[in-house]
Amino acid sequence: MQQDILINWSPQETRVAVVEHGAVQELHVERTLERGLVGNVYLGKVARVLPGMQSAFIDIGLERAAFLHVADVWHPPAAGESLSESRANQVQIPIERQVFEGQALMVQVIKDPIGTKGARLSTQISIAGRLLVFLPQDDHIGISQKIPAEQREELRQRMAKLAGEEGGGFILRTNGEDASDEELSEDIGYLRKAWARIKAASTRLPAGSLLHQDLSLMQRVLRDMVSDQTQSIRVDSREQFAALQEFGQEFMPAAAQKLQHYKGERPIFDLYAIDEEIAKALGRRVDLKSGGYLIVDQTEALTTVDVNTGGYVGARNFDDTIFKTNLEAAQAIARQLRLRNLGGIIIVDFIDMARADHRDAVLAEFRKQLARDRVKTMAGGFSQLGLVEMTRKRTRESLAHMLCEPCPSCQGKGIVKTARSVAYDILREILREARQFNPREFRVVASPKVIELLLDEESQHLAGLSEFIGKPVSLQSEAGMGQEQYDIVLL
């Protein structure tokens, strides 16, 4: 299936859309201020060694010195020694015998700075590719633990042959399980070039310099997203187009040939109404062309997708109506998972189908659409309750988590108490406080809707309470308060 990749760049944000036949299939967003340091490689300088903490502070050119613990100082395993044994042995060597003040040290960030704490470092360098992770200081060939055990040994032998005698180790990532030898060789070539650049930079740059930065979103487009189906990669910034072309020609020449500089007057995302698609992808309801619709609810534990016929009555009988709606929903759900980048456990509630052949056809279509996903997915069959359970690997924050935050009024629940419920809460709270305190007056500060209710329909109950406790109750409307918020001030 032919696809186009559109890149919209601004100094504060990069947005990437993958479009197939005019429909957006994937959205990726990276914000300059939120881009972390994890994966960056620096030539650091040891500023201070702390034997009591078995740690050292390393100057890597940031505001605060970074932190290196003795457990993160890398030593290659000795002959016949496992990785776990090597790590246990290196902790036994005091840090003051491994590093000294003023020493230049190549380090990699493994944890971003948080609050007043500096970044955490390791001297073991690892460079991530699309299918592999390169370990230039080690000869170990590792296979992702998520790949079934019976396949690991065969994959390890394949990787050992492809890695050759040039040195360095590799870890095969989960998404490289089904990769061809050609794809793995391309990734190996890219990773070796990246390491050669890091080593060259470390010999000419001063301590405190950045040697390697984890790829930006635009660079990851060339590394991870371009395939034989990609027709073009259009970038709307001349400067970024030139930089991406230079990067592509060095590391991924085939992908670089598809780069184009978009010079149109209309914003590039307006070509396919992508901003409208983003707005739809943040909503619960997704309308289908047939008149049916999906309801997508994302929770912390899992995501549920409910399929409904809506106003679709076009088929000859009810069974066909349900079948056609479910078939269309199978395609739409797979697209929504990519678009919203939903991961983890996902439960799909298709409309109940009486015929087994209809269920098989819908499940086959659903799995076919999921197979197009570049992220690993796994779908089971229909359960006894008619639900389809599936998983999709979490690779990054979902679109909703990246662009949105919980509603300040409902705190993410999606509902708020009615004004009457809040008014009754207030009356109970006044009664509770009147039994503990003896103020001159109670003042209620609440949202305009609640105050209006207390002044109008509930005024009789408020007056009765005031008479019962023997204290006046005054009301104050506060426009900035949410409907569930209120204060009771003792005067």
C-alpha cells in the first residue's frame, strides 16, 4: 500500500503524519522542551570522586554535574565469565581505583535529570537502531527475552554470522524477530558508522562535549518508518530538509532519495486535513462511513473499544447489517490504534454475530489490518462473552497523554457531581462544622451554579439549617471554581 510521509517543523515542535490513500494512519509528535537526554553520549570530565558513596560527579556540560555510580562503570566480562558475574565483580572494585579527578571519560545518560538531581550515567555505551542495539565495548550477542525461547538460538547464530569479525556485540530487538538478513545488515552498517563518528569526535572535542545525540523524530523517520511502500517524504522547512538530506545521504541513501522540500503556500498538514484528524483522535466517538460508530475509552489499565451499528440499516437483513458494520469497524479500529498510539491490553467488543463464518471473517480482517502495524500486536479469538482480547506494544506515550492533561474540574473522571449534589454536600459540611466550632458566621464560597441553586430552589433548606444551628450563613460566588469545588469560611 503506497504511503506518503509529511513532516511539519517549527522551532518548538516537530509533527509527522503517515498518509495512505489520503487517510492519516500514524501521527508522531516531538516537542523541543520535552526531549530528554537518555541515550546521549558525552565526553565527560570527572569533577569529584566520593568514596563514601562509591560514586563520582561527572561534568558533561550541563547546569548540574551528572552522577556515576560504581555499579555503572563498565568492564567487559573476563574469559568464561557471564555478564551478571562481571557486574558483581566490578562493584567489588572501589570507584576511587577506577576513576580519578580530571579524567576524561566517555559516558552515556541512562536517566534524565529530575528536580535538583543531575543525570545518571553509565560508561557502557549502547546505540539503538531500528532492529538492533549495538554494544561496541562488548562481543555479546543477545536476543530479546520477549522472543520465544525456541527461536532465540537460531536467531543468535544468524546474528553471529551477520556481525562478522569487526568486533562489538548486538542485541536483537523484539521487532527484529522477522527481519531479513538484508534488513539486519543495513542496521548493522548504520550502527557501526554511528560508533565510528562517536570515536572520531571523542579524539578532537574537549571534555564536556556532546558526542552523540539520540536521533530526533525527523531522523527516526528515515531510520524506522521508510519502507518500499513509501513514495515521498515531504518536509516543510528548507533548513531541516537540507539537514535531513545530509544525514540520510550518509546513513540511509535509499531513504534520502525520497526526500522532498514542500514549498506550497498552504500548511503541509492542511493537504489532508490532519489537524482535524488529530482533534477526532482525541475524542471518544469515531464515526464509520456506514453510519455505525466506535466508542474508544482509554484507562490506566487497558483500552476498550465498543462497536455500535448506529443508524446503519442498509443491508438486506439484520445479520448482514451487523457483519458489514463489524468488517468496517475492524479496519477502523486498527487505524485508530496506530493513530492514537494505544498500547497495552485492548478489549474490542464487536457487535454479537450469530454465524460462525461471519465471526471468522471479521477476525481474519482484523488480524490482516493489525499486521500492517509497525508496532508488535497480538490478537486472540472471540471469548465466550464475544470479546476480542489483544495487546499492542507500548513504544511511547499515547497521543492523548502527550497532547492533553486531566480535566481540572473532573480530575479525569469524565463526570462531575450535579450542582444539587454539591449543594447538599455543603449543607452537611456546615452542620458538621457547627458541632465542632462556634464562629460568628459561616460563609460559603462556591461556583456560580451552586450558589444560584442555594439562593433559589434550596433557599428554604439553607434558611432552615441557619435557624437550626443559630448562625447566619452567607454566600459568595466564585467564577474560577469548578462545580465540585467549595470552601466554607468560619468568620
